[in-house]
Amino acid sequence: MNQPDTFKFAETHEWADIESDGLVWVGISNHAQEALGDVMFFQAPKLGQQVKQGEAIAVIESVKAASDIHAPISGEIIELNADVDAAPESVNEKPYSTWLFKIKPLSNEALHSELSQLLSQEAYNSGPGA
């Protein structure tokens, strides 16, 4: 996993980390976990589910609220983080090293096109994540 300064961010507070194998690891930002408070439950998307960029595909719940998790890119859900299912509070402890699920992009072209619509860490921190 890369460092947050290489991540791309959605305005809905999800991060996307593009790995060398072309898979995209997805989690929520520090801003999102702070706004939620103590995370108690994560309802993951389904394995094999086809998702579209911006679509609400999962739910994360805390003692304060429930919030949708949106797909930062389009593709197929190919892996879920079982550790988050067992200990959802890990999202609060390490939001940038706790991934929720992995997406296999539709294609390299689609991935690069959709990534251009996401924010750098600097742009996210001065905008939605400020």
C-alpha cells in the first residue's frame, strides 16, 4: 500500500490507492472517520458486484451516524477486508492503512479517465477534507 500522498480522493471522502497490479484499494479518509466517530459496523459490497464511479455501494455505521461508501472508480469488487468485518473500529485507528475492499477496474483507459476526476491529497485537504 502506498502513502496517502499518492492516494486519490473522492469528494464523498473515499480514498483510492492504485497498486502496481492495477487493482484499486479503497478506504475512507481521516476526515470521514473523524466525522463519523467510533465506527461500529461495516456493510461491505458483494464480491463480484459490478460498480460505477460515484455509486453508493456500502454502508459504514458509527455511534453517531450511518454513511454511504461510494465507488471511487468503476469496476468489479474482487476482495473484501475480513479484518474490517471483524474489527470495524480499525478504520478509526488507521484510516489510511485500513482498506475496505478492492476494485478491479473495467480497463486501464477507464481507470485513468476516472482517476482524473478524483482529487490529489492536497486538493482534498484544501476542499472537502478540510
